[in-house]
Amino acid sequence: MENRDSQQEPRTPQTPQTSRPACPVCGGPLIEIRAKLQCARCHRICETCCEGGPG
């Protein structure tokens, strides 16, 4: 039997990804204002999945 570990690509260290929310319209950063996420760039209010919005 062949050793599968020798056939795998070498692992590269990955930087941890932070989950920073972004505006689905313009990609700007979201900030929380009065318990709602609002885009700092275009000022759109982005709904959460619990409020009927996407995702």
C-alpha cells in the first residue's frame, strides 16, 4: 500500500481570517448603529437573516 501522506501537497501556513462584514451593495465596512448593521460608505441598512434579509 502506498503512503497517502507522501502524495499530498505540502501545507502552507494560513493566516486566520477574520469575519468582517461587508456591504453587499458597495463592499464597504459595516458598523452597528442602534442594533442594525449599516454601511459606513453608502449608509445602506443591511438586514440580518433573522430580519428577513439574505444570509
